Amino acid sequence: MVKPFRTLLAALCLSLLAAAPAFAQEKTGAKPGFVLKPGTARVVLMRPSILVGAQSTGGMFEPNADWTDQAKENLAAALAAAQTGLGNSVVAYAEPVGADSARVAEYQELFDAVASSVIEYQFFAGNRLPTKKRKDQFEWGLGREVGALPGLANADYALFITTEDHFGSTGRKVLQLFAAMANVGVTAGVHKGFAGLVDLRTGDLVWLNADMQMGGDVCDPAGAGKRVRQLFEGFPGKPVEAPVSGTPAAVR
Amino acid sequence: MSITYRTGLSALAVFALAAPAMAGNTLIPPGLRVAVAKSAMTVVPSIEWNKLGARPGRNSESWTQDGDDLNDLTFYGGIEAGRPLFREVDKKNQPLPKVSATMLITDIPVLLENSYRVALGAASFKVDLVEPLPFAGNKGVRFTYSFSKQNETLQRRGEARGAVIAGKLYLITYEAPGLYYYDRSAAAFRAVAESVRL
């Protein structure tokens, strides 16, 4: 089944949400009872999925290879700097080659689909699924077989990270201005950030931080640092830090 | 009209706009026969499902366990001749194929494939197996397929059962990513499909 119309409606709702902070939704979830004590686990950081581009006046996404490369460089540096402060050993995943590499990429996309479903059907209270409404419930996962990916045998958790930034074009910003005058909420830009921790013994998603409007311009080293701090806000086992402001990333 | 009342109305209008995506998702309990897709089609689920408030089109409805991108069970309850399977995406430039009253059961997988090719852009779609299987006591078809969405490498699998009865198309589809999710709810889908009555 496909949902073109619903996607539009969801976009409209997100626009409304962005325009009305009163509708603010949850951004972090964890499996009930999950605790990660510092210095007890080996976490493998999977290769982050990073995409940057422009958002046309009509809201369509146009990927930009230069911006994406710049963001990859900045985020890699920011992640390397943050890795040591997470309370547990975090090591970068040694990418396999060939068919295994394609399987790793599929798992990354599965993580994206799961994180998007958590946002749409659990964090967004107005659209929560009845089976996800039960008290202290956070039942999401990638399946036990994720632990069988090459190179994960000695690890306890896999850390998946996704960022996708659609910077509003001038036309989009002008549209936003006129829409605001007509009292209609139109977002200029999407600044999606997901960070999720998966238990490699069970395949369960034990912690997720996911937001469609994160802060920090990933094309700028300081902004990438801010994005990474926001992605790791509330990371299990991490020493407590001052919260990072959730102001959406600057438009380009 | 007082200003307060008008403000209230504007707020309501905002909710009304947002409503279709937020329209109540409801719980479908196991073991009870329920009518689906605003039609005479009824099924008995073996486990609980969530019925999504948003429908893919007229005479259809979707159930899910974890969200329609992770597991999607959709019922098409008697789509009339001349109508597409679901809502048009770009009617002017890329109209969806239409149901025909004279369709053979082997035309059903072709209709689904062509509808998805339009709706999902240039995504890949492959019908893997087609076999006759009675549907609610009528001559029907069962088929399996695999596809991926545009700009995605995540492989999705699907299984469907359907029939053309009195010139209308009845179809039940189940789709999920091949990794983990497909197998997780496939037995629950088959229990629903095997319980179908008209």
C-alpha cells in the first residue's frame, strides 16, 4: 500500500507542529528497565547515514554532493571527539565488503524506517498506535539477526546515526513568509537527526533520540558539534551535561 | 460571533486540517469477526492489530503492528470497474491503472505491479509467484512479490490474495521489509487472509 496523500498530510501536520510549540512531541524513548552503567559495555558506532541538500519552493528535496561531503567530514570529526565522552567504549564499525556491505546498508535503512515509525506512531501522541499506548511500553527493534553482521561478535550494542538536512531555498523561505502572513504554517527546511542504540543480543532498540528539526548546521564544524551533542543528549551511561538548545539549524 | 468563539473555530479548523493524519488509530482485538474496508468483506484476526485512521482510498483500510512502513496489511473491499486501487498520485501526468470488470485473476498481480510502479516512481517491483487459491469461496489468486521504494535499497516483500467477484476487485495485501519484519507478522496475515468471508 502506498500513501502519497497521507505523506502530504503528515508534512502539513509537521508544519503545524513546527508552527505551534504547544503540540511539541516526545523526542526520546528507551526500553523500560534499560540502564547502561558507564564502563560496562562495548558499543560499535555504525557508519552514519548523512545526507544534505536543498528544499525547493514546492518542498521537494534536491541532494547536494558537496554539502553532503562537507557534512560527512564535520560530523566525523565531531563524532570522534564525542565518542570518548559517552561513558562506555565506543568504536567505529569496520565496514565489510561485498554482499555484507549491502546488508549493512539495508540495516541502516531499516533503522531509519523504525526510527521514523517511532516518531510517527509513538512519539507523536495524537497518532499513537493503540498497541504502543500501553504504560511504559517501548517495543521496537531490528531483529536478533542484526548481531550476526560481520564484525559485531564481540560488541554489546550497535549505535546507529542518521542525519538528513534539507536547507530551504530562497523560494521556500519566501513561501514561508507569505504563508505566515496568511496564518498558515510552512516549514523551510528539514533537519532530521536519529541516534539509536540496539542491543546486539536481542535486536531490541533500547534507546532512541529522534527529531525532525534538530539544531546545528552540519556543513559548519561548530554546527556539526552542536548536532552531535544534541544527538547524544540523554545517551545511556553518559555523564550528565548541560542541555543543548533545540533551535532548528540555520537556513543556508 | 464573539472573538473567543472565532478563535475557537480557527483552532478547530487547524485540528480539522490535521485530523486525517491524526484520525484515531483503533485497536482490532483478536478472535472477533470484523467487517473491513467499508465492505461486506469480513475477517477474524488471530492477534491484535492497529487499524490506521487514514485510508489508502475509498473502500480500503490498513492494519499494522508497528507502523505501515514496517508491516502493512491492506484490504481493498470491492473496488469497482473504472476505479484505481488507491488514490491517484498524479492523475494528469501519471494516471493509475483502473480495475476492469472482466479482469482475470492473473491480471490482479499486474494491476498491483503497475499501480506501484506509478505510485513508487522508478522503484523496482517483481512478482515472484502466482498461484490459484480460492478467496472467500470464489476463484481467486495468491501471489508474492518484492520491491523497493525510490532511493532505497531496503528490500520489501509482499504477499497478496484476491479475486474479482461480481465485477469488483477484492484484495488483501501484506507488506514488510524482508529483514526481520516480514516473517514476524506473516503468519498473522495468513490467519486473517484465510478467514476472509463475503
